Amino acid sequence: MSKQTHYQPLCGVRVLDLSRVLAGPYCTAMLADLGAEVIKIEAPGHGDDSRHLGPFVKGESVYYGLINRGKRSIELDFKCPEHRQHFYQLVEEADVVVENFRPSVTQRLGIDFDTLKKYNDRLIYASISGFGQHSPLAKHPAYDIVAQAMSGLMSVTGFAQSGPTRSGESLGDVCAGIYAAWAVSSALFARERHHPEAQYIDVAMLDVLVSMQVTGLSNLFAHGKAPGLIGNRHPVSTPFDTYRAADGLVVIAVASQRLYARLCECMGQPALATDSRFIDDISRTRNEQQLKAAIERWSMTFSVDDLCELLLEAGVPASPIHNLEQVTQSEHAQARQLLIQPSDESNPLVVQPVFFNGHKPHAIERAPALGEANALYGVDTHLLPTGAVHEL
């Protein structure tokens, strides 16, 4: 991999990536961004299923490319004894294994944690699944929409008129990958400081989505009743919603008395700040429809841009609603290096978002072609079957 001129936190760490599609590859892409050597182990002749998911540019999956940046690809068939033995040799020199097979599959293939730690007693092994390794639901198939539905997230996403909806992105997969990367990094730190033994990490998409719902859970615990659908507005703070402007929608987010008073000043209606219906958050939330009507009578006299400018100058949080093209082409995206152009001028990469000491460690290489590193890691290509696919 290309060398960075600045510090990469995971430089020298070797990761064996057995995962496919999204949660696992997202995790290992984050590790690759931070300098880890990630060896992606794929089914001979077929590779990760995401290689075959559109959209495609010049015959290559853009989706696959985004989440497998900076990795190396080799082909191994775990049903082949010679290939399995070669994998064990790689494990001896590895730091981390990441997999997202269904629970029990790794045992059948002979690549489970208990087997691999015999070859490396310092190995960190991360399993990502829908419901975890030990659950009444463990063997159930889990796509992201299933995790969103069962976690309660869909029950608070959407409008009462149209019913529950999934998030526009696969949050269950993506956030499980983020938590797995956090757990792997923590385990690496613990291994160096005070826990030299092999460590097993078990990440469940459902658990991740439940743990993230701080607002909904606080309302459940406080009121003993599951929160429901309220559209874009906040369940506690008001006004905190989308509001109509003359040519579109604007987000206004007011979460304190001070900000509410500023909003009333902007509206030219300072008396609303002391109106008994809107005197505090609880009152404003109880009378939310009346307050929204008052705000929109004012907001609809401005364009989106003019309204945002007016509110922001007054220190009131506000924003337009951008699409992905707008945000990725923005000055903010350029300043924060949200898009990285690989050296071969292929599609842009969207890398991990954190800066370390003013620098942003990230992969600068595109995703690998299938089996591109077979020779580098000593894979006997004569033993590769045609069109084989790992058992799922």
C-alpha cells in the first residue's frame, strides 16, 4: 500500500477480512484507512457478493469500491484442506480476523475463534451478525431493514399519515461496522497494555441500533410508553422541525429558551417568547401545531436561502435540506476532505471522517480486483476451483 507522510494509528496491524457485502467490509475499510494491512479473503471466481451489486461504472461495482478501498484481495476456498491450511498460516502472522457469516458457519468451515486462537494466542476475532452469536434469534436471517424494523428505529421514523419507514441508509449495517472497528481498536489497545490473550468480539446489528436510540429510550423510561411517529420534529424540544419557506423546506432547531427568544425576535414577534402557550419546552411541545402555524406564516415570506441567512446571523440553528450531490460538491466537503480521489483516477472514495493531529489518515488506493494479491500472499492458484462460493 502507498505510504502516507503522516502518522497512521494502525500502521503495522494485519487484518484478515472474511466479511462480505456491508457491515464487515465497512469495519475493515475504516481499519485500512488508519493504516492497517487488510487482506480481503474472497470466494474463488466470484468474490464478495457486493462485487455484483450495482451501480456499475466501467464494469466495476461502485458500491463495492466504496467499502473495500485500500485492501488487498486473495482467493481461498475454505472447503479445500490446502487452502484452509494456508489460511491458518496467515492467521499465525495476523492481528485481527473480521467475519460476518451466519452464526455456526465458521465452525463448519473450521475458521471459528476457538480453532484460530490455537494458531495465534494473541488474535482479536470480531464476529458481526444480525442478532449476535447467542440469542433466540441468532439463526434468523437479518438484512438491515429487518434490524431497523425489530430495533424500534422504524417505529419512530416517518409520519403518522404514511406510517413507519426505514432510514434512507443501511444504518444497521454501517453502524455495526463502526462499532466493530471501535471494538477492534479497543482490543488492540488492551492487548498491548494489559490483556495479551486472544479476544473475541461479538457485534449484533439489532443491539447497535437499540443502543443508539437515546432520545426514544429516555422517553420510554420516563413515561412508560413507547414513542411513536412524529415526522421530522423533535419529541422533546420545540420548535425543532422542518418549516415551509417560499421555495422549499428549512430546518429550524431550537433547544433552549435563549434560542427561542432569538427566533421570536427574528420573526418580529417578541411577545411569542412570553406567551403562556409557548413559555417553555413542555408548553411549546404541547401546543406545537399552533406554534408551527405561526412560524410558517412568517417563514413562507422568505426563500430558503434568505431565511437560513437571517436565522444564522441571529445565531439560530437553521439549514436547507441538501441532497448528496450538493453536500459532496460543497466547500465544506472540500475543506473536510470528504471525497478522496485515488491515484488511478477511478471513482472517488469516501473515507473515515476523523482528523488526527490535523491530518486525516485514509486509504488512497481503490478497491482491489478479485485475487489481485494471490501471488503476494502465496496462494496456490492451481487449487482454485472455478466459480466456487463460500458456504453462507
